[in-house]
Amino acid sequence: MTLHLPGADGTLRAHEPRTEPLAATRGAPGGAFTSRTVFSAAHVVADPYADTTPDGPAAVDWDATLAFRRHLWSHGLGVAEAMDTAQRGMGLDWAGAAELIRRSAAEAKATGGLIACGVGTDQITVGTDRSTGGTDRSTGGTLAEVRAAYEEQLAVVEESGAQAILMASRALAATARGPEDYLEVYGHLLRQAAEPVILHWLGPMFDPALEGYWGSPDLDAATDTFLEVIAAHPDKVDGVKVSLLDARREIDLRRRLPQGVRCYTGDDFHYPELIAGDEQGFSHALLGIFDPLGPLAAEAVRVLDTGDTEGFRALLDPTVPLSRHLFQAPTRFYKTGVVLLAWLAGHQDHFAMVGGLQSARSLPHLARAYELADGLGLFPDPKLAEERMRTLLNLYGVHQ
């Protein structure tokens, strides 16, 4: 039955929902990939019955949250846990993240799933200091406090048995005086890490508080500092996760990495070409877009495992418009579209998010996300997705 979807211009357009999912999204679960290491950053499912406030602790539906991780593992994808996709710093505080890490790591151990978990400093509240002649200045504590916060979280991840991802820190960005402070803090952490970690460079489009990370707003200078950190401890760096939405810069960085250090693309705009690679190398993947694309992404990587780059691109290239839509500015609110698609796909029973973030995108944005995902055949049960989208439209007063 036709759905009438609202556009950004205020008009309605007719959409004929699919009746069958794409064959590639119905593929049988499979084992590990052979040509690439692939992580999907995973969202959390809110508890819709909890009496919470937007600035209060997150209430998580643990059963549904862990079931979604089992879904990703069943298709061979690794789970990147407690990252920005899980609303770290946007609804999920450190106490909630620590619980998420412990539960997901235990589940991974029980099911044999690959998992890596985010290590940050979100115990520290980044504030604003107005004592400097009327000029606002972000404050994140002292470097010692930043190190201690990182160490606490690193211990939780290592004790859980998961691989650590050293996330970019708002507190460090606010506290560091220059590149030397990044070299000192990261060097300290890498020396004490029990196993090789993934270093995460998240650009300011994902979090404006990370502007000037690595000690400079000049990305060339920041890249040099980033590479200096890695060069000093190559045995402690499994790989780097780059989320700058700049394919050329990622390729240039990839070619400068020490032998044995992987590049995990976090570029949700250019991932097919970066994973496919070129004659000088390729990127592995740690992507938020692989949360809604899970089965299709897994099928594409299995095609790539056979050496069929064209077949891989034929499956993944058509997904880029959906990803670009979900991650459009302000990019940090991409989680809202991700959770919408999880609800429409039947992975959870509601469209509620921790911190009330379901309100962060407009109805026209959500309608377009549905339209693009339906066109790709991402929904295992297109009829269910249609019914749920119809319910959402009616709730907003767009009666069908």
C-alpha cells in the first residue's frame, strides 16, 4: 500500500514499499572473514518503560541490546562496543558504558564473537572557564586526571577480555597545551597496555569538542603528531580508526603507517572504495553504518574474500546514499537514523533512545532514511517496516 512521505519542502511524495528484502540481506550467518577485519559499531537499545530524564543516567534494555550484538556476530562482523554509536557522551555515561562493556564482552566470550571496546575519559566533565578576561575556555581537568580516567577505563576493558580502542578525549582536547601533551598521555597509555590497541581519531564533525585534536587544527600537523605516537610504540598499536570523512587523507595516512599497523576506516561517506583499496593497500573497517547494513555488509565482504572487488562494490556502492543521508550534518546525530532503522527492521520493539535522542532528526529526515533503506531491501520483513513507518507518520499527524 502506498505511503505518503513528507519531504524537506513540506510536500508529500508517494512511495511504494518493497514486498521482499534484497536477497543479499537474507544470507545465512557465516564465519570469520579472510581478507578484512570488520567491526560494526553498535547502538544501544533504551528501556522505554524507565522513568528517566534527558540528563539522567541511561536506562538500557539489556536483553535487546545484547540480542542485536548476537545478530552482528552471527553474520561474522565484529562489534565495536561503547563507541559514539552507542551514544557515549550523548546519553550514555561512563557507568552505563562500563556495564555495557562487561555484559557485551561476556556475551562475546560465550558466543565466540570478535569485540573491541571504547576507552575514553568521560568520567571527567568538560566545562567552560570564564575567568580569562571574558573569553570562554574549555577545561577538562589536569593531564594527570585525564591519564587516570583513561587508565580506569582501560583496566575495565582489559579485565573484560576485550581489545581496547583508545577513543579521542574531550577532556584531553580541552586540557592539552600542544602536541607534546598528546605524545605524553598516549605514550603513557600505550606503554602500560597489555595488548595492542586501536587508536581512534574522531573528527569534529562527529564531536565539535574534538576540534584541534592531536594539538593542532591543521590536519597535516595533527597527522604528523598522530604518526609520531604510533612510530614510538608500533608493537602496541594494532591499528588506527580514522573518522575524518576525507578519503584522500585516509589513503595518505594509510600509506605512512608502520608495517603491521592496520588502518580501520571510519569514513561513512567513502567506505566501499577504502575497503576495496588500491595497488598500494586497503583499509579494514570500523563503521557505524554497518549497524543497519550488517547482513549486506557481511555478504559484500565475503564476496571480496573471493577476490571479486567488482562484486563487492556492486553490493556496497548502492548503500552510500543512505549512509551519506544518515551522517549528514550535524553528523553527530546519525545515531537517530540508525536506531530508527533498527526499529523498522524488527531488532527492537520501539523507537525510543537514551537521552531522548529520537527527537534529534526531523520527520522528513527519518522518512527519507526509511525510503532509502526500503529501496535497498534492508528490512527482513518489509511489511513490518511499512506498518511501523505508517505508525510513526500518523503519530506526527501525517495521516495516510
